[in-house]
Amino acid sequence: MRYLKVLYVFWRASVEAEMEYRLNFVVSILSSVGHTVGGLFILSLFYRDGRGFGGWDWNDALVILGIFTLIEGLSQSLLNPNLNRIVEHVQDGTLDFVLLKPIDSQFWLSLRYLSLWGIPSMLAGISLIAYGLSRRSIQPADVLLGAVVLLAGLLILYSLWFMLGTLSIWFVKIYNITYVLKALVEGGRFPLTAYPPLYRLIMTYVVPVAFLTTVPAETFLGRGSTFYSLLGVGLAFLFLMLSRAFWRFALRYYTSASS
């Protein structure tokens, strides 16, 4: 409960600060609309003349695109504002102040800031998912299980992002490394069947992009594999524990800004 109260204070302060520039929210809405329309246009190119991805019709592909758009919005609201600042904290020496606070440092670094500008993308993603699912006979249990698998995918993404940010304790200026992760995540915009077998293997077992979009979409649509659903949840738990252990290990090598 103490952490929930702290989180409320964090996010309330962030919202108050963000609302000082309300025009940015309008710009964010326009940007989100343009980005969504662009995504739909690109996707439509693959479905001209009856073509498409094996086993995925237009409505199914909309679910994948919706999940991808939702993840982009969540990244813009939570991951970008927080995890990208880990490098700045190390470089500027302000990580010292974070470590001295009477609160878990990973919690502070992961959830201190909330940006409103990702909300339009989240709403657009949810709308695409809802529309795609409405064209199918979907069971409520599949939707619930799909939400769990999607949450697992988000935890995998967070853990990878956090561990990359933690590398700044050894390699101070690594701003560009997160762009590599973002570029890999971009591959989740389309179903896994759109890629050659080698890429599918890499996107499933090396960099688990498939668990961000394709596996949750299959679960939502009621044709997901129980094995992959359980594997996604297991990987989320594993990566979360790895990020925790890696952060504690890295702090042993952090010598603070004054030493």
C-alpha cells in the first residue's frame, strides 16, 4: 500500500507537469492518428488482390497491429520517460540521490514519471483490437487469457529495456542501444508468419518479439498454443527476475559521482 501511495504521488505530479503544455496533447493525438493510419495503409498493401500472411486474414492482422500500437503507447507513456533516463542519472551523477531515497531504486527508476502523450496511441490500439475481435466469435476466457499473455509480453519488454539501461553503469554513453531494441520490436508489427524460418526462430527464442504481439493475438483469437502461452508467462517471470538480479549486481560496480 505504501508503494501504491508513492506511485499515486509520482503520477499526479507528472500529470500536473505535463498539463502545463496542453497543446502537446493535441499534437500527440494528431501524431497518433497519422501513425495509425500509416500502419493501416502499410498493412493494406499486403492484402491487395487477396494476398496476405499465411493463416492471418485482415481482421486477424488488425488485432496484431492493435497490440503493437498499444505497446507503442505504453512505451511512450511509461518506458521512454523512465528507462531512457537511467543513462542520464548515471552520466550526471543523480543516481546517487535515487539510491539514497527510502524506496526501492528499481521501482523509482521504472515508474517515477508518467507521460500523457502515449494515451492516444493506447486508445487507438485498443480500438483496433476490439474491432478485429468483434469480427470473430471470441470467448471471454480467450480475451482474459490474451490479456495475461499480453501483460507477460510487456514485462519481457520492460525487463530487456531496463537491463540495457543498466549497462550504462559500465558504459556510460549508450543512448543508441535502446534504438536497437526498438528496431527489433518493430518486427512485431506483422504476424510471425511474415518472416522466413530463421527470423521466426530468432524472434521467438533469441529476442522474444513474438511474445509481444503474435502470441497474445493468437490467444485473443482462440487459436493460441498453450505451450507458447505458458512459455510467455514463464519468460516474463524469468526476465523480471533477471532484471532484478542484474540491477543488484550492477550496483556493486557503481562508484557514485564523487569517487
